[in-house]
Amino acid sequence: MEQLTLVLLPGMDGTGDMFAPFVSAVGATCKTLCVRYPGGVAMGYAELETLVRSMLPQRESYVVLGESFSGPIAAALSAAPPPGMVGGVLCCTFLRNPRPQLAVFSGMLRFAPLKAAPIGAMAAVLLGKYSTAALRTALRGALAQVSNATLRIRLQAVLDVDARASLAVAKVPVLYLQASQDYLMPANAATEVKASLPSTTVVSIEGPHLLLQACPAPAAAAIGNFMRSLTPGADAQARSTRQA
């Protein structure tokens, strides 16, 4: 059977640098391709989806993983999968603003010094008890590559997005990874995914919001099981089934 490639779409920082522990855990079980977003260019979800589509593999079968911020992009790709895409993974993510109460602060984003937040406070939310010096250093390094303006645009995109309709018409199998100790993503984010696409497989793993970074081995195992359940050409099969 042809080996599937796992395409990784990064979180809010967009650098992809923080995928390193996960890529190491995956090892030789599958090929990985990390998409990186420009750190100094303000792009919303529509522009980023166009960018991602231009960077996807051309001559192989693959699964797209959207981590946190990138979940809505993975959902959009699942609704209109390019040739070769046979599955989607949503990791610790959302289809619409996971914290609706924050929408009232939308007008203040232009003044928010997002990068000035103490790394310790950010690590407490994103990593909890799984925080280590190495992960905090990696987080600090990733954020250093992204401008405040870019972070503001991405956060505004999160407040405005609603990808439920996209996921509802997904044409490839979808896996949702939920972290049991995610202090950023509410538990109902997974419930909403399941409500939009009942066929979604939900797997809960003990860990924090930055699940792929803090708990790479169990995350890699769950994704590996999902990818082994897929076969090259499944995207075409799914489309023909829906069209029948």
C-alpha cells in the first residue's frame, strides 16, 4: 500500500517549528510535510486556505492535520478536498470562536500587544503541568518570528470564523483529537465537531492544548491508527459514493 503523507498545518504562530517533537515521534511511520505561514504578512482564513492549497502534494495521497488555529482550514479542505487528500485530522481545535465571550473585545485587538504576554502565563494555559523549559523556549522562539499585526489578524479571524457548514459536507473521513486537560479549548468544541459531522472519530488523549508538542507519542499513535484505516483513492471513492 502506498505510504500516506501527513500534511501539518500549524497553530497561531504559523511557523511549524513546534511540530518538531511530534515529527520525531512519527519517525518513519509516515512522511510529513509542514506548511508554514508568513510571519510578517497579515492573512485571514480565506487567504491562508489559498496558500495551503498551493503547497499541498501533487503526486501522492495525504492526510491534512489542522492544529488549533488551523482547524477551520482543514475543515474547508475536507469539504472540497484537492486530488490526493484522503482524510483530515482536527487537533485541539474549533469550527467557530471557542470563547464567544471574547468577541466583545474585538475592537481592542488593534491595540493589543499580544507578544508582550509573559511566556510563563502563556505556557500555563497552553501546556499546564506539561510545561518544560524546552517547550517554553520553543514557544518563545516561534512567537518571536511573527509580528504583532499578523497575530492580531489571526486572532480576529478566530473570532469571526464559522466552519460548521464546511465540515458538515466533508468528503473525506475526519479524526478529532481532544486533549483532556486543554485549558484553552472548551470540551464542547469536540461536541460541535461531532454535531456538524456525526461520522467524525473523536479520540481523547491525556494532555494539554499543545498536545502534539507535550504528548507526541500517544498523538502519533492515534493519528497512525487513523491513517492506516485509509486507503489511497479513498477521496475519489467518497466523492463517487456521495454523487451516486
